[in-house]
Amino acid sequence: MSQLRERLFTTRPHLPYVLPVIVFGAFLLGESQWPQAKWLLYPLKAVATGLCLWWLRGEFKSLCWRWSFWAILIGLMVVVQWVGMEEFFKANWRYPPLPVVGGDAWNTENLFNPVEEFGGRGGAFWLWIAFRMAGAVIVVPIMEELFWRGFLLRLFVGRYFERVKLGEFTWFSCLAVAGLFALAHSWYISAFVCALFYNWLLYRTKSILACVVAHGLTNLLLWIYILRFDAWWLS
């Protein structure tokens, strides 16, 4: 089995970066098909994707996992940028929806509100929030940073991405990844700017860990904001 895995990943080096996204996407598809089961599917999605990342962890050792304080600064800047822009747009200009993966940011008809779903902020509510925040703060940042900046940002520099140094800059790869990242989110304008921040962080530090920490901090503070102000439309 180990020989088969080694041969598979040697001939297809993109697979470790893509497989967690496929697992995550399969559950997203399930949530769109059965929105009434989102209370169950999200915890399963976080666990399944996390287990996939753990299984693949050895494939990412060649990346730089150096700590950088720039991660804290960028993480703080992005959450201010994201919340500030979206609150401004909500109050002044609801930008038109695009056929993005995340759907229409302003379509709140089927918005999942866990307070209503669980009948208040009781034990079931906080258990679901624990899974939701673990996914948002740990699983999603690792999965997305490996995919967007560990894989795609290098793929758009050279076809054989594994030969491209982490953090190598080209305008095409920078803007292409930011554009695709935007199309994967309902709040695509904020997401485009957010991706530029994270891209810059990788160029500055050459560290995938810095991007993971920044992304995780952004999501943590965003969820604290959501919980404090019941801003479920941002979730």
C-alpha cells in the first residue's frame, strides 16, 4: 500500500493538494442538495477533510513551515478589510451576484442560522459552533493555503509546479489565484482583496505556515464577530 501511494503521488504530485479540496467540495455539494441537513453535514465535512489532511501530512514536508510575525499582522488586517468592506456594501451597495461557487451573498432566504436551528444558544448550539470554528480556524486554512498558495500559485508560474520555489512571484499567477479565490466565495470583492493580502504574505515570508496562521486568525476573529453581532450572513 505504501509503495502504491508513493508511486501515485510521485507521478501525480498535485493530488495531495487537490484531494482535501475534493472531499470538502463533495460535502459542499451535499449541503446545497440537502440544506436541511447542514447541521450534520458541516461537522462531518470538517472531520473528513481534517482526516484527509492528516493522512497526507507527509507529502507537504518539502514546503517551508517557518513562523513569521507578519502572519499576525496580515490576519488582523484581512479581518478588518473583510468585515469593513462587507458591512459597507451591505449598507450602501449590494454588488450583483456572480455564478460563483459560494452562491449569492445577498440571498438570505435559505440562510442557515444555528440559533434558530437549535432553538437558542444551548448545548447543541455550542457543540455545532465548536465544530464550525474548528473547521474554519484549523481545517479550512490548512486546506485552502495548501491548495491556493502551495499549489495553484506555483502552477500558474510553471507547469511542473513542484519545481517552482514557494513564493516565486509573477503578476499572472498572483492575479489569477486572487481571481479564482474570489469566484470560490460569495463575497467575491472582499475575497479578491483578501487573496492579494495572503499572496503578498507568501511572497514576503516564503512560508506556507505564515499563510495558514494568517488565514486561521482571520477566520477566528470573523467568527467572534459573527457570534457577537449575530452576523450569520457573513458565515
